[in-house]
Amino acid sequence: MAVIHRTTMQPTKLELIADWLPTRAWYTAGPEAPRPVKSGGFRLDDPAGEVGIEFMAVVDGEAADAAVYLVPMTYRGKPLDGAEDALIGTSEHGVLGTRWIYDGAHDPVLVAQLYALLAGRAVPQQQSVSDAVDPTVAASLDAARVSAGDAEVLEAADGTDGTDVRLRVPGAGAPLALRFHRVLRPAPAEGQDDTGVLGGVTAEWTPAGDGASAERGAYVTVREV
């Protein structure tokens, strides 16, 4: 299980995210100094113990209608080859030294563990507590698309609505499309059309505003390509 170190990071993750958000096609606000605040999320474990994996929700500002963004991140002890465009930034960790922080939707380790979560082979961990399962995270995938094989990333592309990752899993039929919902919204009303959805991950976040209650919705959805 990943260990959460109680130490410093310079710059902090939120400082790096504040500089990075306005560069994204899916960022809905203007370029004037975003003010991200952590509002939810969870972690996954890297079986190799080398890469930190976090799904962070951040609310941008204090207004009641402030957007909430999904920022999946990986933390590495050295650069990821060929992923310069996915680098959020580097930070000095008080225990681990220099960490390269990447947009996890473009990191094959995060995507592989996300598929493992969908397939029921990985367990979501609490965001800020070591060795603690997060029971609020729910993941599912159509049984016909679950395979014991390793997931292979075919393509990842950012758009104005989110990030789409095409994934091939041996023995699981046609490639899958994983949609990372970058702007988080509460779950749709019961009965809303979900044609073609094969599964996904839902989790919680807390919107801006004093006394706001936690909301729940899709972090990731899965469809067939």
C-alpha cells in the first residue's frame, strides 16, 4: 500500500495545478489566476511501488457555482519518456526528493491501474490516509469486457469535454474508450440515457460554499470504440 508522507512539497501540488489549468482545452474559466482547492478524490496503488497515483478533484474558487475539475496525477522519481506534453510540473518532496508530476490520463501506469479498478482487481485507497480503503468509490465494468490481460494504451487525446483514452485489452473484444470527465458534475437523474456505457468510476467531491454537502458523479466512464 502507498505511504502518505506528512511532509512538504515545494511548489505544492495546488500551486502547480493553478499554473497548469489555464493551458487545458477543457478549462472553463478565463486565464486570470485560477484558485484551485482540493475537494475530493482517491488514490490507487502501483503494484511495482514506483509511481504514486492520485485522482484529485479541485474546486476553482469560492463561488457556489465554481467549477470542479478532475486532475488525475502520477508522481515519479524520474521523467517519463515521451510524456513532456503531459508534465504538470516538478516539485521537491521533503522525503522523496524531486518528483515529476504528470497528468495521469497520459500515464500508462495510471491507466493500467484504472482498468484494474474497473475489472475489480484494484482497491481504491483514501486520498490522505495510508493503507486505508475508500469505500465511497464505486467502479464497474461490463463482465464481457473484463480480462485478465494487461491494458495497452492506444491513444490519449484532450478535448473540450474531457480526455479520451483508447484502450486495448487482450481477450476483451473491441478497444475501449475511457472518458476522464474533467469538469465534474453530479450524477444524472435516474432514467437519463446512458446508451453504450459499459461501466465507470463514481466518487465524491465537495463543492464550494459554506456547509456544502458532498456530491457524487462520474469521474470516468467507459464505452466501446
